[in-house]
Amino acid sequence: MKKNRAFTLIELLVVIAIIALLVGILLPALGKARSSARQLKDSTQVRGIVQAMVIFSQNNNSQYPLPGRIEPTVVAGGNTITGQAGENINTTGNVLSILIFNGNVSPELCISPAESNTGQIQKKDDYQFTPPTASPNANWDPTFRGTPADQARTFGSVNTTAADPGNQSYAPLLYVGKRKARWADTFSTTEAVFANRGPSYVNGDFGPTPATGRWALTPDNFGTGSNTLLIHGGRTTWEGNVGYNDGHVQFETKPNPDGITFTSTTPIANATSVADNLFVNESNERGSTDTATNATTGLNAYLRPISNVTGALPNGPFTYTTWKD
């Protein structure tokens, strides 16, 4: 009678080693596939929001949504306040809330599938599509928070606090001052208007570091420790989806995409037309007198979510508080 032969210890170890080798090869490939899928889905969401802004503009003189242009009455602290329209309500949360209220986008679309800061950025499950009877003129839910630093709000049955998370993942063009002209359906292929958030950079106000010709991250939580690096990039580099004013979305591998430039007052590498960092308000731009708290005179691309706007109505001056993480 023929006996069944069992595996020897050596054969068993060889099989285990082969399986371990295959797992080591396949896991990175699977991780990369998941990352690519998240990047593709995120690109679709950015495109969806940009297209929603374009649809909105078709009935609003080609202008993208700005709360101060369309809402004569503002809800703050649960009360209706007349005569408080204008720049003071032009926060990123209110801009996106208009699109949600009108049915152009959903709260889910405002959260990136690659969101890395899930403790501070979360989907809003209690968005109010019906204005409370005490505030019949409200055209959006002001408790939709564009950043975790937004002010506390009360709207109908919903109360928010300063400790609540933000409800969206992205950064719009800073639609203030001269840049407000670009917050419109201009069909330009080189005007970035909506993108994944970005980090802070050393020497950012004046262009790249002269020695390297590149922007170096600031050595803090907003630069080398920024959550935005983990959305699509690596530990030291930013990558992300950028939506442009002609409606297309491009996955960019650097913060200064090819084709986006500004005119510098001082030549960089013997040229005055220099690469524009999307997350830097370069103060060496010709004709700009911008400061750290006043970004009204520049035209360079600058994308940051706005958490708060303060200033005396109707003409200001206004201070725009942007949020970084």
C-alpha cells in the first residue's frame, strides 16, 4: 500500500517564504491602486464643484457665488440682522453652502475621499435646506463650516460651536480685491479657482528659495507637518487636484503648476515672469501692496479657505482670516 507523504519542514518554510514575498510585492501595488482611485474620485469631486459654480454663474452675470452679492439679510446668533451684507459674510463655508442649498452639490461632495485631517474635517449630516420661519430671507445654511476656525452659528434647530469640525476639504481662490474679477466664468485655462488645500512655504512672500530655485516648506505644523501633504503627496512634497476657470481639472505634482505665472518686481533666474505658487501670496508681484492680513491688491493665484472676514461696512477695510492645517 502506498503511503501519503507529508510536507517536510523545509518545503513548508519555502512555501511560507514565497507567500511572504508575494505579499510584499502585492501590498504596495494595492496601496498605490487605492491611492490612484482616491485621486481620481477626488478629481471628479473638484470638477463637480467647479461645474456647479459655472452653472450658478449662468444665472448670475457669469459670477461665481459670493454671499454678499445675493443676500440682503444675514443670520447670526439665531437672529436676522438687516443691512449686514457685503464682504463680512464672504466665507468659504457660506460660498459652498449656497451651492448646496440650491442643489448644485451635496455635503458629501465637499469632503475629499483622500482627506487626511479627519479629526477636523467631517461631512455635515444636519444641513438645513429649509430656512427657519424667523429668517425667511436666508438663502443658505450658515452653519455649514468652511473651516474648523469658523465662528459659531445658530440656524433653525442647528447650533455650532467654535470647537466643531469644518465641513469641506478644499481651498478656493482668494476672491477678494483684484482677484474677485477671476471669481467668475472667464474660460481661462491658467486661472486656478479651486483645489486641494496646500501647506506653507519658507520665503513664500518673495518667491522660491534663491539657492535652490524651489519653495521650501516652513519647519512647522503648517509646512513640514501639514496635513495637506498627506492628501495626495508625500512627507515633503505637495500634490493635488486643481480646477481651472475653463472647467478642466489637472492633477498637479508641484504647488507652482506649469503655465501659471506672475510678474515679479525683481527678476528671478533673470526673468520677471516667474512661476506662481498657488499657496503663496507673493508680495514681490508688480503693482501689489499686499500684507500678511490684507490681500486685496495682488493678482497672483492664492488659494486658501477663508474662515472669517472682519471690517466696517460697507467699504472696509476688511481683514480676511485664512485657515491652514
